Amino acid sequence: MRILAIDTALPAVSACVLDQDAEDPIAVESIEMERGHAEALLPLIRRVMSKVEGGFASLDRVAVTVGPGSFTGIRIGLAAGQAIALACKAEIVGVSTLAALAAPLILDPFDGVVAAAIDARHGKVYIAAFGPDGRPVLTPRRVSAHEALRALGTGPLLLIGSGAPLLAKEARARGVPVKIASEQSAPDIAVVARLGLAAQPESAPARPLYLKEPDVTAPGGRPEAPKSTGAEHDAAGPHTAATAQA
């Protein structure tokens, strides 16, 4: 199986093509950027696909990061991925950005909890945490560092992502053993591809994963009940990669 992976959910625009069981991508490109994802994505995909024998017609599957991340960025990636999958008659799957950040750490033995955290601003993080076997111990959510540490327990903790420093500060204040593996702002696109290959389309749909609280206030001053965030769907996670690597 050959997959095209796309990520525009965070401060980068990335794409790669990977064959199942191959060690390295056939073609890959990633550009760090805060804005301009819409203008950069399609030219980048064209450059990547120009290096792939058989071009778009050789694709069996497309994987797209579904969040959490930038509302606009998520939509840009999904629109491109869905269009390519439709044109190529290929499957499409969604991959969580938190899962893609955590996956490389899951594959290395660690006697504790691996947590991927993305800075959500205003003292909050998007976070998900996983046990040694890659199984979720904390499902994706948007919470304060204080709430996150209360949910993560006594550690030890291994952190990754742009929200790692905020969590580490809270952990040290609580006396929880903690180590930051990386403060990278976006996942490795090759990891997104591997998770996409291991995923099942039925359980990892290409649908946005929004975790931010609703901004609309209903009559009477009560917050409006949130619409579906997509958190109920099981975007490809690290346990799928661990299974695939076994």
C-alpha cells in the first residue's frame, strides 16, 4: 500500500509519500510556517508527487491530520486530502496531531506516561497521554496545566510538543518526575504516514477534531451546548503504530 500524508494543522505544511514496509519515505517535504498554509500546500504536494513513480495514480490511501490545531489549517488539509482521495479513488483516514507527536516515544520503552501537549494559549494545552503499550490513558482534551497534571497522576512523565514546557513547570511544582523529550511544534510527517497506514478507515475518519470550548452564549447567559467536536471518533493513534511495528 502506498500513502500520501498531509499535515497543515500546526505551524508547518508537510507532505510525504510512503510505501508500506518501507523504511524511508519515497518523497517528503516540510516547511515551518505560522500562516500561508493554503497558498503553500498544493505546490508542496505537487513537488512531492513529482518525485513519485506513477504519480497520484499510484496512491492507495491518503492520511490527513485532523487536529487538534488551527481551525483553518485543519480545514485546508482535509479539503486537499479529500479532493485527492476522491480523484485517485483512494481511501482516506484521519490522524490525530497528538498521537503523531507521541508515537515515536511510544516505540521506545518508558516506564511511565507519555504525554503529547500542544500550546492552546491562555495557560491551556491540548493534551493526550499514553501508557507504555500505546494505549490511551488520557483522551484528547483542552485543559489548564493544573487540570492536566491532576489527571496525569504521579508520573514519571515524558513530554513532547509545544505545550511541554508549561506542563513540565506544573509537574516540577508538584514534585512529579518529568522529562521533556522535545518541544517540536508539529509532528514528523513520516510518522503521520505510518499511523495512516496502520489505521482502519472505519475507526479513523478524516473528520476535524476540535477541542476548544464553544464561544457562543445561549439565551439566559448559559454557554451553548457544544456541537460534536469529533472527539468521539478514534483518529489513528500511537497504539496502531506500535501494533504495526510489532
